[in-house]
Amino acid sequence: MTILKKINKHKLQLFSILFVALGVRLTGIFLRPSIRYDEAFSVLFSEKGLQAMIAGTLSLTGSSAADIHPLGYYALLWGWMRLFGDSLIATRMLSLLAGMGVIILTYILSSELFNKRVALLAVSLVALSPFQVRYSQEIRMYAFLAFWLLLATLAYFYGTKSMKWYWWGIFSLSAALAQYTHNLAAFYLITLAAIPLFTKDWKSLRAVVVSSGLAIILYLPWLVHLPSQFAKIVQSYWIERPGGEKFFTLLLTYTTYLPLPDSWILPATFVSLLIFSLALWQTIKSRRRENFIKGFLVFYLTFAPPILVFLISQWKPVFLERTFLPSGVIYCIWVAWAFLETNLPPKIGWIALSAIIIVFITGIFQYMAYVDFPYGPFQEMGAYLNKNRQTGDVIVHSNKLSLLPSIYFNRSLPQEFIGDLPGGQSDTLAPSTQVVLGLEEQPDLEAVTSKASRIWLIIFKRSIDEYTRAGHPTHDHIAWLNEHYRFDHKEDWGSLKLYLYTK
């Protein structure tokens, strides 16, 4: 009877955590009314269909592909929208399913590596991690990246334990699906596949080699296109070479939401370093304990993929924190093990856990409340323009970052945009992709306004601030319009400014 009570209590605790996780994620899905450029691109691109997406991704511009992402997520989103529509709630629900799947996999993996007590704490941390919450709501591929890589991790550990062929088959399939989801999945998979080298488990190494070979075969139809996609990264990619500060931003990413208000950065950094230092110290102290190897392995899977990407990024920058979402889940498992299974004094453990929960809640609040760049009230501004535009008006966006969300919310509103500097780091929307989207960039304002009687300019405040900080009186687009047209008025729309000029 006592055992049954414990089992029922454990199930109740687990379902309570899952219920809280679902509630937090649903709150964001229903309360956040805006999307950013990448999310709008996901919807507008995926709705064109598979054939158009292949053309918009793999068509060559010079020697490089049009886009750098594989089509696994976009194809899945296309099928999902055919069933449930393209509303914000419907499209976000797809990521929610992957995010909840990540939590379930976290529980199974933690139970397999350690015990149910560690599993419950790990699941609790993943349920409330702002890093995990955010990408369980965004219309992007990262929740699925975490899901497939965690499934590969679970299959790997089950496979090394039982040597059953079907686990290695699941490893191959999930590894291939992760690669079809995001090209940077390879860095996590490389670190995962290297584990038998460190543990000197030669039997498992043979199984890893064979199953990895099968994964490569499954991925081969897309693998042949990687050189041209990599050429696109070399040609134009906005990420800068990372420095040592990325260690701190990585810890902040694992524990809270970025960007944070200036007043929150110092306490959030302190808590992040505190949790990391405590967990690392407990890991080192437990090196002679029976479960040290498994504890070290989760520590390794937490930090080895980012370190590998960091090193590669010294050659070609590809260091992007959101691609470490799977390692962020493993981080929660590592912290749960270090706090519960390494003889950490209970008082210190409770203080540390209380601190991390406070930071989690703060991060979730900041994420839910954040409306600044690259978000904006695109839907409301579009309705205003529909009401106030006149025949002969031209609506032009200073940048593609405000264009695509505006198009998503206002499909019938005619809008133009100024293209990025050709060959520059931000020149990521290739001509063939524009054709698929039904867009055509303009080289400058003169080209788009030559026959206009009135010009509505939409620009992010952040873009103007960047120009003024660089020593310019204002943004070049505003300066050109001031010189050639008569300024009428401007309006503030959250993170956006709307200018009206007349001839």
C-alpha cells in the first residue's frame, strides 16, 4: 500500500509539473500578439508548398544556395497549416507539441541515467526555463531541433545499455531528422557520438559508427547541398566572431531570457554563475562516486557542443545561442543531478534552487512583456495604414525585418522594402527566395518613390539609434526623404516609427 501511495504521489507530481509547463506555454501563445521576422518568414515561406520551398532554398545565387536552412521544419509546418490554418495560435501550437515532447523526453532520459527524484527536478527546471518556454512558442524549428536531438540522446543511452538494434535504428532516424531540421545539429551529434571514445566502450563505438553511417545515408539527399548552403554562410551571414563573453551569455541563456533590462543583468549573471559554480564543484567532488560518469556525461553534453561551435566560429562565425536549446535541456538535468545526488548540503541546495526559480520567473515575465525590436504592433499599424492611405501613396519599409511581419498581418496592403547591401552580412533574403514569397526588393528610396505623391516610411527605432550612435544626424533613408520630399508628420508605434512625406 505504501509503495502504491508513493507511485501515485510521484505520478501526481509529474502530471502537476506537466500541467504547469503547458499552462505557462499556452499563456505566451495566447498573450503575445506579435511575431518577429523569422517567424513571419516561416509562415509565409512554408505556405508556398514543397516545390516552391525547394526552389527558394536551393536555387543558386552565384556559387551559393539561396538559404542556409534545411526544409524539415518548413515542410512539417506546411502540412500542419493545411490542417489547422496559419493563425498565430495554430502555427505556435506546432512548436508547443515539440516543447512538451522535450519535457517528456527529459523525464525519461533523467530516469534512465539517474532516478525519478532527479527526473522530477530536471523536468521542473525545463518546464520553467525561459529558454525552453520561449522556443516552445516560436514559429521556428528550434523546439523540434531539441526534440530530435534529445530522442537521439535517449536512443544512444538505451542502445549502449541493451545493444538492441531498434534503439540504434531510432538513433539513426532521429539524428537524420535533427539534421533535416537544422544544419548545426551536427555539432551536438558529433559530441554525442564521441562518448564511446572517452568511456573506451568499443562495442558501443562500433554500433555508433554503423548507426551514424545509416543516419548519413538518410540525410544524403540534403547533404549534397551543404557545400552551396555553406557558401551562403561565407558570403553573407550576420553573426559576428564570438569572444570570451559568450561564456556568460550562454549561462544567461540557459537560465533566463535575453535581452534583460540593465538593472536585471547583474543579479541574473550572479545567479547564473552561482548555479554553474555549485554544480561544477559538486561534479568535481563526486568524481569518486559511483554515478560520477553519468554526471560527467551530462556536463559534457551541456558544454561540449557550444565549445565546439565556438572553436569553429573562430574560422567562420556560426555561434547562435538558440541552437543550443538541446544542451539547455541537458543543463537542467546536470543541475538536478548535482544538487540531489552529490551530497550538496540541503540548505545550500534550497537557496540555490530558490534563486534559480526566481530568475526563471523573472525571465518568463520579461519574455512575456517584451515588445521591443524585432517585435512591433504590425497588425494595428497595418489597419491604420489601410484606413489612411490614399491613391498614389507608397508604403515602404526601411528593412525586410519589419516588412515580413507586416505582410503576415496585412496580406492585402501593398508594401515595398529597401533591400540589404548586396553581399553584406545581412543580405540573407536571396532573389529566388523573394520570388517564392512574391516580393521584390528595391535598391533605394528613389527607385520606389519616383511616382509617389505621398510616402509612408516604416522603420525601427533601433535602426535610427544605430545611425545616430555612429555619428550620423539621422538614418540615411530619413535624410534622403527630408531632402527630396516635404515632411508631414511621424507617429510612434511601439518599437516602430511611421513617417509620412508628401511631394
